[in-house]
Amino acid sequence: MIRLITNESELLEYKQDIISLFTRCFKRELTEEFWDWAYISSTSRSPIVSLMLHNEKVVGHYAVIAFDLYAKKGKKTKTALSITTMIDKDFRQQDGGIFALANSVYDYLEKDGVEFVFAYPNEMSSSVFRLFLDWKIDSTSRLITAKGSELNNGLLANICKDRKYFFDIKDNDFLAWRLNKPGSKYYERSNSIVKEYNGSVDLLYFDKNCILDSDVEYNLLVGCGEVENNRGAKYDFGVKRLTNTNVNPCDIASMMILSDVF
């Protein structure tokens, strides 16, 4: 049975089952603190989670975080970030499993006027999303490391120039939630947001006026053929079209402030 949940009190009833499913699927712990941050306090909007139930036990899960991106002229655009797609190994061959889970969410979002869903799927999910859920995947997306001198010399400006949709840095409530991720410490600088990670610096957000320290090495996401395919690590980025039937991955400014959620 598929159950769509769109309110906090109902979702909290399944909290421990969802955490247990996460551990079974990914072989690592999901803390209650992190779950509360991701699902309960994520935005002013209600959670949107689709569950597959078998004998009242959670055996499948698909969820999104709904929030706004903005277009270059400042227009708010309703979107959603797809997170934590997981099905218990004993139910992965069940007919319509991921299709039913995901489409119950997409139907709800489309009725709410959401233009598109985007995600950073792993290799397995990327194939499933493309083949069964009609996602558009940018397989050239890469996680690279580059010195500030290289980034200041045109790459960041080109990314900002060629994109149509951006993270809304002016959404103070959402930004406050995003920078409160458990276990992470962020630094807001002029026209950028960074995070120290294992001795390097993650460049989570930047705009066209961003000027970085020339000698510092930064980790960042690039895509759409902006760097050679053999550079950095593969990091797929995809879009599921809803009310906006023309959007493509290369229309969105893909940054780590969007990918580094889960």
C-alpha cells in the first residue's frame, strides 16, 4: 500500500520505521537529530513523503523538500528537491514500487503548481529515474577541485550567466534552516557561502559578483560540459518536469548548497 503524508504529526508516527529502513538500505546510521532537521524543520511548508507499507511496516520511501528557486528577474519558482529514495531489498522487485512511490508525490506537487523536481541521484538511482520516471539527467555533472584563481577567471561567471534558476539567497527562513544542518559549520562571505571539509573548502553558493581567495582550493559542482569529462568525480544531476515542460538540468545553477543536504 502507498501512503502519501503531507503533515508533520502523521509523519512523526513513522519516524522510527523510516530511520530503520534507512539503516537497512544504506548500512549507516540516520540520527534522530538529522531526521528532524531534514523532514520536520526543513521549511515552512509541510513534509511531502510517500511510504510503501507492508503489514503496517515501512518498506519503501520517497520524499522531497519543497522550496523556491528564483529566475534571473527575481520571479519565485516553486520547485522541490528529491531526497532519500529507498526500498527494502525484499520489495525492490515488486511491480510498480518506485513508480508508485514517486508518482504519488509528483501528482501532489503538480496540483500544487510546482514546476519541477530536481535531484543528485547516485548511479543506481540515476538509471531508475531516467528509465522509469522520465527524468532528464546531466551525466556530465562533476564534483571538481579548483583554485580560486581559476574560478575567478571566468568559470563562475559563465555558470551564473548561462543558468535560468538559482538558489534564493534572499529567502532568509530557508537559508537559516539550510545553514543549521547538524554536524556542519558554514561561513557566509561576500557573495558566497563556504564550508570547511577535511582540510579543503566546499564552495556551496556563489553569485556573479563572487571573488574567491586565489590560492585556496575549492570543491564545487560544475556541469553541462563546462569542464572536461575526465576531471573530478562524476556527480549526476537531474530534473523531473512537472508544470514546466521545457526545463532541463542545464537551466539550473547546480550548487553544493542544493546537493549537500543529505
